[in-house]
Amino acid sequence: MHVNRHGRLAPAAVTQVRFRNLRVSAGAAYVLLMALAVLFVGPFVWLLLAALKTRDEWAAVPTRILPHEAQWGNFVHALTDINFPAYAANSLFLSTIYAVLITASSAAVGFGFARLRGRAKRGLFLVLLSTMMLPQILTLLPTYVLFSRLGLVNTYWPWVLWGLAASPYLVFLFRQFFAAIPRELEDAAIIDGCGWARIFLRIFLPLSRPVLLTSFLLSFTWTWGDYIAPALLLDVDHTTLSVAITAWYRDPHGNAIPTVQAAAAALYVVPALLIFLFAQRYFIRSVVASGVKG
Amino acid sequence: MARNSWSRYSNRSFYLFVSPWVLGFLLLTAAPLAYAFGVSLTNFDGSSPRWRWVGFRNYVELFGDKEAWAALLRTVAYTGIAVPLSVAGALGLAVLLNRRLKAVGLWRTLFFLPSVVPVVAMAIMWKLVLNKDAGILNAILNSVGVKSISWLVDPMAFYALIILTLWGLGGGMVIMLAALQGVPAELEEAAIVDGANRWRVFRHITVPMISPVIFFQVVTGVIATFQIVVQPLLLAETNSIAGVGQVPQSTHLYMVQVYQEFFTSSRFGYGSAMLWVFFLVILAFTLLVQRSSRLWVHYEVDTDSDR
């Protein structure tokens, strides 16, 4: 009996053809995958190696691969040369506020588009879809000018406002999920006299826990990884880790210290990678939902 | 019949639920765009209250601005190279992973990982890899007898930027992989039984079946690479937006030019005009592509139906 990868029985002839092809190419595939893996993982390894070298070892000619002795002190410098904990706290605070707000607002809007009816709903949804295509970078500069005139620069209000405004991408994610929930659930609640707000909060929201988590993690990493908005809107005291590690590891001569910066970058990237590794299936779900359903 | 006039739906509840996005769209997307259009008709410099209306003079000047045209062409060239390579690379990786492999999950994680690395960390990593004297890439090249290459200055910075972009193609790979797994195995197997070789099956069955996904990847890829500004900025020796003028010529893309007009030249009016022209270019591109998609994208279901 031969079972193909979809778990269906396959005719023996087909399986044999496939099997022969596979045997020849499987070895080659692994070699190719190994080579590609080196390309994709190499920069991480090189970053960690740089973070463990002395400055002389880093600059040595010919290039040194391994440090003579691991310089863990670079990490201490990364944490203390600039006020790393304070910037990390700013990043954490901003990312959390933004992620909580945008998840809540996007869930509500997604619910509206999935389960409710109203005038011009179709037109509005088309506008929403087309703003998914609109580069945020286009509106960021005028937004920056507007916000600075309104006195919102050096505050976290812009992130609160962006969070409240929902993200078309996340709205779409929630809408797809809510639209697939059977109507009977809603009917029962309506007969019991529930309003839409209660139906949303008591029935739909608890059901959507995986999507809520996806949305939270995704939007958290957006803000954690964002450079341009904090660089434009926040000053030295209020800014985030992403801006701080870019510029401020300097020796007294004003030269960048690559080894300490590498250590800082490693510390900065770790939370993002941990979130990703623990929640990979949520990330994949969101990526696939946006890309395949388009 | 009174029962039929009752409706569980009301405009009020719908608008209440979607109001966060509607208000957000009006105040945080439409208003800034409208404001930018207003500013683009002035000679505003970002701070001085003594600005005045100049009509469409900024747009006229932009039309004859050689630097802006060069930046736009560079952006088109960068997009024209980076997008096909990333989409093809993503598809190739997905095909490679879409078979009976050991530890498929591990490989997928490895290739997906770079696409979730924040741009700042990505730039720091690649500056270390591409460093002329201490970078690993030149060390490898030296060991096979190739002289060190100055990756981060002209003219190589352009290719460094493309390498950086390609490194993040894992997101596309995940999408392609999901699409490939949606292609019915019977179709491919039937073709093999009929004597088609693997390449013909891939070319004439697999690719048409996943063409909507490929299409979507190309469109979003083009829009994403068109607006790139942070990567050239962070790959350059400069470390702040104010240093945007130090971005190498070869990675001086359109949005880099816009930032330079805003923050080096303090020409907010002119920069806003550049933004609006870019907005229209992207809009036109999107519409054009949507129109042409019916010619070559194979949709299994009618795209006009709502669900």
C-alpha cells in the first residue's frame, strides 16, 4: 500500500515514479538546503561572534573567525554605556500599549465587517482593502508635521492614536475568522435579548483567542522593530531601543564601537526571536491568511 | 407580517463597531494626505511662519528635477531586480521544502527567521558581514583569491541592499508553501502518469494553480520595495535621519530623496509634492496591475463573489 503526502492511496505506478525521482534528488536537496541555511543563519552567527570579540580581534587582518576568549564584558558595556534598560522599558511600554489597543480596535472593526450590516459596508470594505496597499511611509512625514504642530512630539500619544485606529491588515485577519463562525451562536444570544456589544464581548471574543494572540504578537513586534516613527517623533530621553542601539555606542573619539553595538543588537533582537520561536504557528497563520486569501 | 419588519441589524451598530477604523482612516490617513497636498502648494520650510502659497510651482520644478528622476529610476531598477528575485527565491525554497524531507519544520523556521528580525538589527548584522576589512564575506572571498570588495559604498551598496532584501524572503516562502500544499496532488500525479516530466508539471500545472498567490506577492513586493527608506539609511555610515545626505548615490532611492528634501534642505513644500507624486505613481501602478491580472492570473473561483 502506498500513501502519498496527502494521506490518500496512490496508484503504485505513480509512487514508484515519484520514489525514483525523490531518491536521486533528495541528497541534492539536503546539500542545497544546508548551503542556504548557512546563508540565512550566517549573519546571526557573525553578529554573536563579533559581540564576543575585543575591538582588536574584530579589526584584525587577516579576519579572525573566533575570539581568543569570549568577551562577555561587551554585553555589560552594551547595557551600561547607554541607558539600555530605560530604552528597553520605553520599547516595551510603547509596544505593549500599541499592541493591546490595536488588537482591541481591529477585533471590533473586524466583527463589524464580518457580522453586521450597514449602509455602504461594501464600499467601506473596499477602501479598507486598498489602504492595506497604501504605504504607511507616505503618510508618516505629513503626520509627523501635523503631530509636531499639535504638540504630540515626544509623547506616546501618536502610538495610542495609531492603536485606536485599527490596522486594515488585522481587521482583515479578524474579519476572516469571525465570518466563519456559525450563525446559530449569534441567534441564540439574540433570542436571549443580548445586544451586539455583549455578543461580541461574551461570545465572539472568547472564541477568537488564537487570533487575538496572533494580532497581539504581530503588532507588538511591529512597534518593537520600528525605527522611523520613533526616530522622527521621540527625542533622546523618550526614544526606543531601536533608535538607541543604532547610533549611540561611541568611544570618546566619536567612533562607533562595533563589538558593543553587536552585543546590544543581540540583546535587542532576542525578545523578537523568542516571541517568534514560541509562537511561530501564529505568525505563519497570519502571514498565510494575508497572502493566500489576498 | 410585523415580525418581518424587525431586523437584528441597524446602521447604528454597524457604524459603532467600524468607527475606530473609519475615524482612524479619516484622521490619520486621509487628513495627513490632504495636509501634505496643502503643504505641497506652499514653500513651507518646517518651522518659519512666513510661508506663502506657490501654486503648482513645486510640481513643475519636480518635473524637471534631474536628481528626483534619477532617484525614481534607481528605485524602479532596485524594485525590478529585488522583487522578481525574492518571489522566485521564495517559490524555489517553497518547492524545495514541499516534499518528504526530514525536519521540514526546522528548515522552514531557519528560512523564515530572518524575515522577523527588526530592520535595525538586520542592518547592524549585515554591516558586520559586509564590512570591508573585518567582514566575513570579504574574508571568504579573500580565501578563494578574490580581492576585498567595498560593499557599503558606491557602486556596490546597491547590491548590498538587494542582498539585504533577499535575506528576508522567508515570509514569502511561507505563503508559497501554503499555496503549494493547496494544489491537489491528483492533478500533478495524473500529469505524471500521462508522461509529463517534473518541469512541465511544475510549469503547466503547479504555477498556474498558485498564480493568484504569486501575483499577490509581486504586487505587495513592488509596493513594499518602492517605499524603502530605512534600509539605505541604516546601511550607510550615517546613523540618523538628519544624516540622510550621506546615503551612497547608488542606494539614494526616491524616498531617501524625499527625506533629504525634508530634513537636509528643509523644503517641506517640495518634499510634500514629491510624496504626492509618488502616491499617484503607486496608485496608478496598483490599478494597472489589477486590470491586467485577469489576463494571466488563474482564479479557481469567481473573484467578484463576496465570500
